[in-house]
Amino acid sequence: MRLRDCHNFQDFRRLAKRRLPAPIFHYIDGAADDELTYRRNTEAYGDCDLVPNVLAGVETVDMSVEVMGQTLAMPLYCAPTALQRLFHHEGERAVAKAATKFSTMFGVSSLATVTVEEIAEIAPGPKMFQFYFHKDRGLNDALLERARAANFNVMALTVDTITGGNRERDLRTGFTSPPRLTPASVLSFALHPMWAWNFYTKEKFDMPHLSGHVSEGTNLAVSVGNYFSTMLDQSMNWKDAEALCAKWNGQFALKGVMSVEDAKRAVDIGCTGIMVSNHGGRQLDGSRAPFDQLAEIVDAVGDKIDVICEGGIQRGTHVLKALSLGAKACSGGRLYLYALAAAGQAGVERALDHLRVEIERDMKLMGITRLDQLSRDSLRFRSRAA
């Protein structure tokens, strides 16, 4: 299987599985506990149907959106994810360049493997910095000031990782960052020599935003779940989020909001956006899917704050369904991470292009020329059908 054989999300996943050692692949692919929420995130989109109109004159369509003050050429952006140079040696550089090519936003994690300063140089378009609230307040201050100095447009505080989720695949494979050879994993690493060659011969693996503050994850191998449980501040509360929002003094979002009550409080503390997200099913298994929860959150705060639907996106139709319920845009991680693992920048560009083409084609098939023409009249939920 080659990159040119990849035509959809599942194709990129299959190629990534072939290219990556098992511990690395299952870190991307896995989720918490029984992975019920992980599966539900995508299955939720299948529980409603689109209702198209015809004879609408759709030769030219406009799929641009404005989200948290940023104009995006498509209603989908690359959510921030950690450790990208584990998946491909180009890492965040590849994703930043691909997102720039498609004029959409790219999110950079606190646990990124390329600096915000370098990303700012190669990606002039809209950029989001994802903030993890550490116990080390000096590290928190440094993260915020580096993102500000690099002219990042949006700050997103992740609020659903107050402790690590039970990612049992990682326990079975012995996944750590940086990778640690174990009796269970050594054969898989040996069977993927190209990955190993790139990882061990390219620049030393690092999480540069943490350097000088913590050793875990860079010089000291640790699982991501253990990192969240030990390094992040479990006392973080609404006052901390409000103070961080005020200190940033710009476009500020909470990432990981799933309840109406929390969405309302996000408005109260001055947020300009929220990501309705369950961290890809990697934290609390049995929690609701973002799409299932989207309508009531939009009804509560959609006129006051930009609501983004994040999680489970695999098709252009999924994006149109979320926008029909009132989301301003969608975002995702796996939708580009598999492609990154499969072929670096070329893979991410192919994945984004496929989704862009799908959204454009599906808009025409829906009989719309602008995304604001979508509404709840565009959907029918099967469980509510007469």
C-alpha cells in the first residue's frame, strides 16, 4: 500500500499501521478503558441523515469560516496533538506547512516536539497554542510568553486532562515518551527499520517547550497518562482559567468542554471559543460524543461564543452535520496524524485535500453555496423520526 492508494481516513490508518512500530501506532489509535467513547465519537454522525435540496445553482461555493477571529479557507482545522516527531521525523513542521497550504489553522501543543518560534517562521497563517496547566508556575508563565512572542493567534487551555485516562493499549505495549525498548516492543521496532533509522539518526527527540523545566517525557521516559497525573496541576479551577484568559488578553478557548453548565461558565470568564471535545475518547470512557452533545451547547451559548466540534471527524459529511447543528467549525487530531505517520507532509496534504474536496462536493450535493445556509432543517435524526 502506498500514499497514492489512500483515499479516506481508514486508508491512511492502515498505511500508518504498516509504517509505525506497534507501541507508537497504538498510542495514536488507542483510547481509554473499553474505547466505547472513542467509537461513539464517529458513530454519532451516522445516527442522523442529511436532507439535500436541488436546483440551487451551486457552480461556485464558499467554504470559508471565521473562528475566534481567524478566517479559515475551510471549516476544519488541525487540532493540537503532542509528540508528533514520534510519528514521523518531520513532525509539527510537516503539519504546519500542510495547514498553511490549505489556509487553515494549526494547533501546537505544550508537548510539541518543535518550538513555537520555528512554527511561526514556517506557518504564517492562523495558529493556536494548546496550554497544559502545569504544577510548575514558572513553566506556565514561560509557555504563555513564548506563544505570545511568537504571535500565536489563539490560546486554548485543555481542561479535560486533570488526570491521565486509562489507556490500556499503552500499558500493554509499554509506550513511553521517549520510546523505551522492552521485551514486548523490541521486535516491533526492529521490524520497522525506516522509522527507527529516522528516529535515531535525525535530531535528538525533545519537547523543547518543557526543556529546562521538567525531564519527564524528554530525558526521562514516561507514559503520557503518568505525565498528566503527576506533572499537571490537579488543583486547576475556574479562577485559574479566568486568570489565564485575562493574562493572555486575546482569543482564548477552553478545550474539552462537554456540559452546558461549563459552556456558560466559559462565556462568563471571557472565553471567545470552546472545543466540545472528550480528548478523542482518551480520558473518560463512557462520556458523551461531542456531536451528541453539540446541539444543547450551541442552544445555550452559540450566540455568545464560537463553538467548535472536535472528535470523530472522518468525512466531509461529518463536518456538514456538525455545522448544521450550529458549530462554527470542526477540528481533529487522528484525521491528520495517521496521514503524517504514513507519509509526512505529503500525507497530511493529501488528507486535508481529500477532506476539502469532500466538503466542497457535499456542499454542492446539499444544494448550498455557503456554509451559513446549513441549519437543523438540513438534518433528520433517525431516533426522532416519525
